[in-house]
Amino acid sequence: MIRSILALLIAMGLASDTLADKIYKWVDKDGRVHYSDKPPAKEGDKAKEVTKDLPDLNRSEIYRTNHKLNKVFPQISEVEKQLQRKEKESSDEAKARKERICEQARRDLKILQGRVDFVDENGNSIKVSEKERAQRAKQFKALIDANCK
């Protein structure tokens, strides 16, 4: 969407530049009428500048439209740049958070695969059966397989 709008702006800019140039009309030696933004290359052909004969309405309307679009779209593109930066930052933060969780899960799994003594928050030893230990290890492995590379 933005690319097509930018292409339109560029085309309008080029069109406005073209209309701002002089337009020449001449008849060649064979009687054919030519219009161009450049005078004829041959010295014998006499060119008349017809830019003044064109209605100003078309030219001034293009200038006004182009001016309005140039006012609006640079602001939108700056807003889009800010949005893209925020999205990238949030995705980078999410990736970093996910990586920290994965590292912690890998460490916990490694600990659970060996001999483990579980302790509560008071430092007292908790008896955990081999079945419970294997179940916790299985949960960590599933978490790692599902969410980590």
C-alpha cells in the first residue's frame, strides 16, 4: 500500500516537473506538427513556445495536489518508521525473554537428570519419588521441545 502511494507521489512529482517545463510546437518540412519539451534539433524548423497557451488550471491543480500529498505522507512515513522500530524492539525483547526461559528450563532439566535433593523455601529437604522427578524432567523436556530451538 505504502509503496504504491510512494510510486504515485513520484509520478505526480515527475508530472509536475514536466508541466513546469516549456512546451514547443513546430511543423517540420513535410508538414507534420510536433509537440515536445525540447525545441527542434534542426535549425530550419521554427518552434513556437505554447506553454503559455495551456490552461493554468491543470498545472496549478497538480501543484496544489502534489504540495498537499508531500505535507501528509512524510508524516505518515515517520509514524510508520516509529511503529516498525517499536515492533522490532518488542519482538527483540520477546525473543530475549523466550531465550532466558529456555536457558532456565535447560538448566533445570539438566539438574533433574542427575541426583537431586529438593528443598522448600525454608531450606528443609523434601522427599520426591523417582516417578515425580522423572515427571518434572519430562515436563521441562516438553517445554524445551515446544518453545526452544
